[in-house]
Amino acid sequence: MAVNILQAKHPEFSTELQFHQFADVLPESVILVDTDGRVLALNKSAQRHLAPYNIQAGKSDLTVLCREGPEQILQYLRACSRTRSFIPGSLSFGETTGKTVIFRAEGALFAREGLKAPHQLLIRLQPREARGGRFIALNQQIKQLSLEVDRRRRAELQLLEEQRRKDEFLAMLGHELRNPLSPIKAALQLQNFANVSDDAKARSMDIVNRQVDHLTRLVDDLLDVARITRGMILLKSERLEVGSIIYRASELCQPVIQEKEQRLSIEMAGEPLYVQGDLQRLTQVVGNVLNNAAKYTQRGGSIQLIVLREDSYVNIVVADNGMGIDPALLPHVFDVFSQSERTIARSEGGLGVGLTIVKRIVEQHGGMVSVSSAGLGEGSEFRVVLPLGDAPPMPELPEQARLPNTGSGLRVLVVDDNADAGLMLAELLRLTGYTVDLAENGQQALSAADTFAPDVILLDIGLPDMSGYDVARAIRSSAGRTNPLLVALTGYGQAEDIRKAMAAGFDHHLVKPADINRLMEILAAPVPAPGI
């Protein structure tokens, strides 16, 4: 850190040091000057040969010492500053004895300190009568040194930028970790007051639970990015239907999308697509991209998710009409400490590591991820590309499982008040050969049970007008209806919840987000045809 401070106070410090490391071993006289004529450094040969002319680093000015005059000297130096190719010239110095010696000069741009003049120049000096055969070799060496100086300066600037981003990230991390602690502390203190109602205490404990969940997610993100960047995660690879990944990810992201009253539209490919990968990690990838879109899209905005096939790859595209991305930030979107500009309010929240996790997981699956944006206020588009996997062989259903004259297979009724989740599951089932109808509440479900006559009902428990338990009881108690297979879909998975579902007449109980492979097993099991 001390070196950076020195360089900040003395911009030429680093370059002068590099100049001496290179130039002191040369037999030629080489000086370092700026375009105003100030002498910055002399190599050892120049210190010896130019001693009679009273030229000193940091003190001498060529416009004063040279006999050509200030205007002619400055004109020559500025010509040198435009190129790294050495420009010939001459400089005349007077000895203390009164004798004037004319030196052959060759000057060229050496290094810039930032974008402002004066630039630093190298000038090689030899008495006019001396031979200059070694200048040709020196020319190439100095060009290489100039390139090395530029490379090191770029590396230093990159390190400084990375350090700045890390400092900003740590400050943001402190803010994010402290934020939940205030309501937790206040809620716990509230429990100590005797005159607080039971309802107020219950609400305060709900706050504690939510904030603890938030802290847990932050810590999980930190641990995840640490493990992934160090290559310490193992993938559980299996054949996956892409629709199952999209369904699980969209289910997980629904709370934030609904809270901001945004519209998520999902467009699947016209055929089942498969990839080889880890279901949990690929769900995390799509979920992180969707969450990022929701976070940076205004209330009431639109998010579109499209799945399509391009040659031997699956493309998952998430586009939004949100705040967009500054062109300067685009190359750094997936960097570990990168986030867009933030206000003091930090309304978006989060640590900014979600997209880093996305990139590393996708690359571990042999894929790639990219982002594009027309600029601030123009929305953004993220594209996840994964290698296309092999489709599984179609299983032959036992004879007793086939319904007479069904054509497209079993009739499945999906009941879910979350319209997007219902549509996503219905689309997945249609792609795998089922005839599907949708209902969004209990009354619609009972009506569809009569008109659609489903063989299987996938029934959400938390419906707006009546519970899924009540719907199941009504279906089981009606003599005029068919007797479909009932599968409960719920966010509750305790033993008591399963017992209640079985008591209401359900045949199976699945916890959201449902394991699609398990659901397919249930649907593929033999379903007796009428009369069997």
C-alpha cells in the first residue's frame, strides 16, 4: 500500500525506477524528460558524459540549457511525444569553458502518466562525431521497455479496480448483514415487555423468522460463491427434462415476482428437451437469473422466459424491460464483486454474487452464459446455453394402464391459484403426452371434475375460496363423479400434513416445488380403466 501512496504523490516514481533498471546498464547516454523540457532522470552514462553541462535530474530544464532556444526545443519534444519511433534531432550544450558541443539526439514517447500532459520521453544523446551503430539495437530494446511499462501500468490499474470493488463489496456485506439485525433485536426486546399483546408478540416472532431466513440466504450465497470459485462442488449428473428445471425455478421466484406485481411469461420449445446435469444447481442457475430480472425490473414490469433449441444446444433466455445495464458494466456483470451503481437506500438488496454463481455452474456443465443490454432504461437479456442431452427411450405402458380410445393419454386436471405455476406444469405435462385442463380455485376444480372428467387431479392445498382438503372430500363424496387419482401439491411436508391429506382422500402427497421425476412416476403407474 505504501508504494501506491508514493506513486500517487510522485507520478513519475514507478517509471523512473524502471528507467534506471533498464538504462543504467547501457553505454549510451539516455535521459528521461517530459514535453515541457524538464529532465526527470539520467542513466549512469549520461551522468558521466553530461556532467560538464550541469544537467541534473529534477532540476535541469532543456529549454534553458540548450542553445537552440525554448521554442525550437519544445517543438522538437512535442514531435517526439507523438510516436514511439525515434525522431532525429540535435541538442547543443555549452561547457563551463565556453565551448559548445552539439549532440545528436533521438527522442520518442516513453510512457504516459494518466491521460494528461506532460508525457515522458526518452532521448538518446551522442556527440555528433561519434558513431551510432548501437542505436539500432537500443531502439528495439526501448520499444520493448515501453510496452512493458504500459502492460504493468494496466495491471496496476486492474489491481486497484479489483481492490476498490472488494472494498465496496465488504462495505455492502456489512450493510446487508447488519440490516436484519435491527428488526431481530427490536423484536426480541419487545418480548420483555409485560403489556405487549400476544398478537404483537406473534407478529414480532414472524419478523424474526423472516429476517433469520434472509440472513441464512446471505450466508448460503457467500458459502456458495466461495465453494464454486474454488471448484469445490460436486455435480450430481442425471438426465433432466428442461421443463422440470424451469418449473422448479419459476416456483421459487414467484414470491418476489408477485410482490412487485410483475408479469412472467414462459414460452417452451415445441418438443421435450433434455440436458445432462445437476437438478438442484441448474434450478439455482435459472432461479438466480429470474431473481436478477425481477430485482432490476420496476413494479408492474414484464419478464419473459423462452426455451428453444439451436442445433445441439438448449438456450434458456430471460429478457426483461427493466433498468438495463450500463455499457461500461456489461463486461463485468459476472465478476464476483460486481454490481450496478447503488443508491444509499439500496432498494435492490443482495450481495451481487448470484450471477457469478450462475456463470461458474453453467461452465461446469459445459455451457456458457451471456448478457446483452441496449443501455440504461432499455432492459436486459441473459442467455444460458447448455449442451443438448439424449432423450430417454419411451417406456411401454402395461396393457391394463391404457384407457380405451384416449388418443393422447391420461386426462390430468391441474389446480393451482398461482397461474404461472399452473401453466408451467400444464405445459410440461402436455409435452409428455397428457391431456391437461387448468383450474385456479376450488369451485373451478369441482366444475372441471364434472365436465373434464380427469383421470388424475394435481391439487394445490392453499386455494383462495376453499382448501384443497375440502375439494378432495367433495370429489370423494360425490357418487356422480369419476374417482380420479388425487395428488396433493403443498408447501407443507410435515407428518401431520401428510396425515391430513390422506384423511381427506388424497392418494399421494408432494411438497412444492414438486420433484418432477417423482410426479412422472406417479402418473406412469398403472391406472385401471373403467370396469377393471
